[in-house]
Amino acid sequence: MTLVDDLQLMLALAQELWRDDPANVQHTYGQVAWWSANIPHGESESRLWFDGDRLVGWGWVTAGTELEFQVRPTHRDLLDEILDWAQPRDLLVRSDGADAIRRIEAHGLTYRPDAPWMRLNSRSLDELAEPAVPDGYRLRTVEEGDFASRAAAHRSAFHPSRFRDEVYEFVRSTPPYRQDLDCVVEAPDGSIAAYTLAWLDEENRIGELEPVGTHEDHRRRGLGRAVNLFALHRLRDEGATTALVSCRGDAAYPIPCKLYESVGFREIARHVPYERSNREPQPRT
């Protein structure tokens, strides 16, 4: 199977686990969907574990060092095998995942309280403020003629970034991507000034914003808030009842957190950093 095939199975597992108990979800549907942007760089490796025909866990390693993982609560001991396979240098884990943390520490990784951590945020879509943009700007979804400008806006927002046109093209080719949920702010000159890529888990009626960015030439004009609200309206129009977004939670990078709080998001979980003390990845088994 290809990484895209693996991604589809991983997405299905995220949906199933969220339906049963969101507390057992290490990585959400939208997060997994967005990992498609890593595939063209050729630095990702995945491995899936099955019990018969049933997917029970997976590991995803980026650049040979960073591990993302998911295991079913009925197969928690599988995490030991995933860690043996990946030999990660670093990873993030839910702060309330006591069993996972115990296993991670037993494999030689140590909690780093001084390193960046992530928070998962949620909000209901029952009541939404109306988005507003300055004169000359326009909210809409992406169109074919926007693709190059949309990729350029991402590179500006996350500079330095490797999000080239061909990477964006690959993301658009994946099954979970929907162009009608790729929300943008059009600048007066027709270029893309800001964007929010929304993903929809139709089974659970959950929408997710991942990623969000504003071109450096158009910051401090309220465009990020506006395009987030626009994306939330689009998700509600398509049947979502709840929205998620992740952001850094540490004090060194507070702006995204404040942005999401301004549109009604509140923290529901934390993912804290663990790192191998010798900083050297071990050989794969």
C-alpha cells in the first residue's frame, strides 16, 4: 500500500475512535488529513498494525526522528512495539494519557517542560458571529486560478516553508480534501491574503481548521479572524455541529491561541513534548 492508502485507513480509525470516546484519540481527523502535505517530500514512513482485518494501531515517522501514533484502547500494549519500530527522537502525547506516557518513559524519552506543546481546542457551531473584512477584501472558497497564490500565501504565513505548488496539488488530490472548504480572503489585487483549510468528518459531524495563515503583507487587518469565522460557517452549512483546531499552547507563541479564542474556541486537551535524552535516533528494527 502507499502512504495515501495508509492515510485513508488512519482517517477511518480516527473517526471510529472519536465516535466511541474522543479521549482515546491521539491525532484528530483533520490533523491526519493535513499530513498529506508531508508525503511529497519523501521523508515520511508509516506502519500499520492489524488484528486480523481490523486496524488496531499505527505509527507515522517524519524525517526519521518524530513519531505520531495511535492505538486502540483495547491494544494499548501495541505502543511498545510501535516505539521499538520507530525509535523516535521526539513526540507529543496527550497529557491525560497515563498509560501511553508510562510506556514512552520506559522507552527512554523524557518530558520536556521547556519545549513547545500543543493544545486542542473545540467549539460548538450553534451560534456564530458573522465574518467581516476591510473594504476591497472578499471572503470565498478557493478557485482554480488561485492555486499558485494560495500556496504562496501559505509559504509567507509559515516562512520558511516548503509548501510548493506541487505539494498543494498533492494535498488537493487526496480524498478528504474539499475545494469548497478551502476558505480564503481575496485581496484587492486578486491575490490570496489569508486562508483556512477546513476538513470535515461527516460521520461525526466534526469540522477542523488545519492549517490557518495570513500572508505577511496583509497582517493586522482582522483577516485571520474573518476567514476562520467564514470557514466555521461553511462547516456548519455542510452539516458539522462542532469544530476543532490545534495550536501551540506555550507562552513563546501566543498569537494563534488568542486568534482562536477570539472566535470561540476553548481548550479541551493538551499534547506535551517528550524527547530522547541523548538526542540521537536509534537504528530501526
